[in-house]
Amino acid sequence: MTHASSLDAESKPLIRLKNLPLPELRAQLLALGEPAFRAEQVIKWVYQKRVDEVRAWQREVEGLIGNGDWDKSESRLEDIKRWEATLPGEMFPETKALIERQEKG
């Protein structure tokens, strides 16, 4: 795979792979000489990183709510909602439970 540092930044703009739909990601990776299955690997990796981030924030919000820090917990819950909107499917049940706890305050 060609590393970004070896590309001439003026002639080739950087592409945010995580923003590409799977068919476009596959085409970009093929153009770089990577096998087609690499696209699925990238998608899974990005998805898992997002899930891991949401889980870490959920733990943070648990602590904030436990300490009665309602303003910070509300702000972080908004961050979680934005991140989860980038993931397929519905909101995580854990996030829904945190929102309910925060609203009961």
C-alpha cells in the first residue's frame, strides 16, 4: 500500500477513506494495488473504533451522572448521539439508559 507521506500532496488530494461508501472504498483500494477484501477490513476497523469510542464515553457519562455533574454528562451524551448516528442500526440500549438516567437527574 502506498503511504500518504510518499504521495505528492499537490498532485493528489488526500481521500478520507472512512467517508467512502463500500464500493468507492473498494475502488480506491484497488487503485492503490490492494485486494478488494481490504475494503471490508477497513470498514470493520473504522466501525469497531467508533464503537470503542462510544463505549468509553458511556463509561465516562456513568461517572459524571454518579457524581451529579449534569452539565458535563449532558454535553457528552450529545457527543455520543452524534457518533452513534454514524453507525448503522439503532442507538445502543446503554446510551438510551444513560439518557433516561440523565433526564431523571
